[in-house]
Amino acid sequence: MSTSHGTTEWKKRSVVSSFILKFDDAGQQQPKVALFQRSDKVSTYQHHLAPVSGSIDTTDPSPLAAAWREISEETTLNPGSLTLLRQGKSYSFSDASVKREWTIYPFLFRLKTPADEQRITIDWEHEDWGWHDPDQVIKDETYATKGVPRLAESLRRVWFETDLGPEAGDVLSKALNTLAHDHESGARQLADIALQTLRDIIPLLPSSHPEQWWHHLRTAAWHLSKNGRESMGAAITSALLSALAQLEPLVLRQSTSGQSRGPTAAHLQSPIPTTQILSNLTDILASRKESSIASISTAFQSLLSTTAVPAPAPAPGSSESASRLVSILTLSESSTISQVLISSIPSSPNLAVNLYILESRPLFEGVSLASSLLRSPLFSESESESESKSNDRPLHKITILPDTSPALARSSSGLQIVLIGADRISSSGAVLNKMGSLPAILTAKFLNPDVKVVVLGETGKIAPPSGPVVGGREESDGVPPSDSEEENDPTQVTRAWEAEYNSERVRRGAAELIGRNKNDDSESDGSKTARTVLEIRNVFFEWVPASLVDVYVTEKGVWSTKEIREHAERLGEEEQRLFGGL
């Protein structure tokens, strides 16, 4: 794309800038960042130091995909030797010397081991490369002349340790690592961790310049929202934006009209009222402990009453008193689903529930969900025989099914509801949930087009609208383009193959495949001669298109995509106001 600056045609380019870090074996020394000296064969910035850079093509699904492609082309490194550490907030600038308008998407990768440095092989775009101190690249003005334009700006957007200071930077870095690798906590719990981290950082930030202080705090919040765990990012972002909005009046002076006019230097409090800010954040964290389950349960109970069907006649002599029946299929282990079922069903008199739970491999969360429900008074089987005979409450039933068998989830009266949680809800209403959600819904809809797909989730799970599409992937049927396919350790999948109850043939095949997968992952120099590369994937989440969802049950009532979109747009405006200028 080109644009006119006066009489000169300028070109617009979106590019990725990928920095590679190397840590020492013990992790004690300051890491080094790789910079590459551009050759005389490239069209711009010849002989200047730069990260691994390149244009985002229309065939690239996303900026991150473009970053991996460029790294492979220019260094031969791949995910076998590199891991993504952070992404940085994109920014734009113009350079009259080359007639370009650049939009930069920074990324920070780290070598998995120092030995992986030996795998780096540069291509024709570079003539040399070396390791540099990231703090020096940002602070030393000589890099401004020997590096590509805005080299320091691109690096500081992923290497926040220089601006935040070593202590605050270390706290934030460790928190991001915790968020990224916590596969036990739900989205609400991860949002609490992010808020607590923000509180821990505040006393450590340099406070001599109020404008910088407010900028650094919002920068830390941005990284917590984007670089923790992307699949849970909506809940984290929503909590952080809400907290920043509540803290803002303490940081900004009020105009004579009583309305804050924005985070400008002229309106920032000096000194920063740190003690009061910390106290308010403590109150915000405490208020989040007040659960929204009661409100969601009330809305879900109303939905149950309108969805249930007449129950079959009880057998002669049976004490079962249910006049209404609802059959529900669910999967994974959502604390929201568990608590809502336990809270709402007892409030629905004469209602029996047939609950079908998919086992939810590879971690079998469905098994854990069934166990927790059976321990609750609602589904408890601990009554004595005499108590059971005298108790005319409805008889509920729980059935656990393999993930391959959602079609079995139907009673004599059919299946009424497919119930899923939400780790994230896009502005269009698409739902990111545990892998297996989509095939379960498609199967249920095929067998019974009238089945209702119900999403249980707090409004905090709703994400603001995404920015303009960069690369070649457009939104399709409400499913946003993203890199939220969270890859996890394949041993979570393969350990079931190695179990002793399997046949010897299966165990032998498992050993061969696992060994081959490890070898293929470790190769990064393109020297393999085999025609087939083996890949064992363990993706946790998938998108359910909005077109397959009937209703969203939230703490604010039963919503449609209209309410989802309106809420997301309000959140997007707040995100732009607080993060837009970073």
C-alpha cells in the first residue's frame, strides 16, 4: 500500500521485529539480546543493527506467525530451540529517508538453552550478528546511529526491565511466567493474580516523575493482560481496566468541572499518593471475592424452568416425584458450571436432571467435575434407605461418557441443553472453551436442531473488539483471528498410551511415536532426511462460533450477541483510553 506525502509516494509496511534473548545456564547473569547487521543486499538500512525483521505477508495468519517465519528464514531457528517470551504493543512511525510508514510488531523470544546459539545460521539479509546488553541498547545513544530507526523503542516494548527498574521488572516477569504456566486456576483466579501483581509493583516503581509513573503502571498492566495466558486474557484485561479506571482519579488532578481531562503531565498528582492507591487496590481485590454465582444461578434457574420437558411416568412404587426433566451435556471442569448447578437445581421443585459429562481428555477434568458434584448435597448418595423412601425429591442421574461419545447423551426425552463455560468471549459472541466443545455441540445440534447451547460466564470474560486484521486471516463466522491455540506438553496426551492395561502392540507403538516426536522437535537445522515429520499436539482450547450459541447466562441476566457486542465496545473504549497512548 502506498500513500502520498506531498508529491512523493510513500509505502506503508507492517513488519515484525523479533528479539532473541540468551540466558546463561544458571540464569544468574544479565541476559543478552541478539542483534543482526543488515547486509548490503537489503533495500533499507544497510549495515545497521536490527532484530530479526520482515514484512507481514497477506499469507501470514497473524503477526506472530510472520515472526516465526522470518526467524526460520533468517536464522534457521524454530520452536525446537526457541520459545516466545513476550509480545510488545505495536506502534507506527514515518521515515522520510526511505519514504516508509512503518507499523512495528515487536516480539521477544528466548533460546531454550545457551547451546541453541550454535544453531543460528544467518542468511543473505545479514552479514554478521552478535550479543548485546539489552539495557545498553535502550540507554546508549550510540545504538541510535548504528541501529535501525527506533531500535531502542522496539526493544523497550518487550524488555520492560529497563524502564520499570530491576525490582519491579523482576516481579512482573515472574508473574507473567506464573500466569503462563498456571493450568489449574480459572480465569477469575488468574485475574486476581494479575491484580495482586499490579499492587506488588506499585511501591517498586520510580516515582520521581508522575507522568512516567502512570505510564509505567499502565505498561505493567498491559503486559499482564497480553503476556500472561492469552486464553484467559479477557478476564485479566477486564479486571485490570476496571482497577485502573478506579485508581485514575487518585493519580489525576480534577479540573474545575470535576471531570478528569486525561492522563497528561499537567494533570498528574505530584507526589503520587502511593499509600492511598495501595489501599484502594486492596479493597478492589477484597471486593472480587464476592461471587457472582448467585446472580448467574438465578438466571440459569429461569432458563431451566422454560427448557424442561415433562418427565416420564415413574415406575410403580417409586418415590420419584419429578414432573419435569431436563437433560444436559457438559464437559471439562468449570467452577462456574459446578457452582451454578448446585445452586440452581434445588431451587427448581419437581425438576429431575440427567447430566451427561464428557471425561475431557487429556487431564480428565470431567471426572473431577462429576466427583465434586457427587460430594454435594444435591447429588449425594449418602442417604440411608429409610431416608430415601421418605424423601420425595426428584431423582437425578450423572453419566460419564468418553469424549468420542457425545451422541450417547440423550435420554428417552432427548437432550435439551449443551452447557459450556467460557474462558473468553469475543466481541462477536464466539466462545473460547475447552477442546471438545465444538464437536460436542455439532453432534448435539445434528441429532436435535432444537437443543439449546448455553454459555455460563461472567461478563468479565468478554474481550474488547480486536484491532484491524494484520496478515491474511479474516474473522469467520464470529471466530476471531488470533494465536490463542494454547499448545501444552504432549506427554499429557501420550501417557495414556503407555498405561499397563494397553496391549503390548499399543505400548510398543507409543514408545516409537514418543521417541520420534522428541527427535523431530529437537531438529532445527533442516538436516532431517525422513520424508515425514511427526507432531503430537495438545491444544487446550477451541472457538465455538457465535452462530452455534443460543444464549449467554451472565451475572447480569440472559444475554444475546447484541448485549455481548455492546459490552465489548464499552470495554474497547476503556482499553483505548488507558492503553492507547502507550
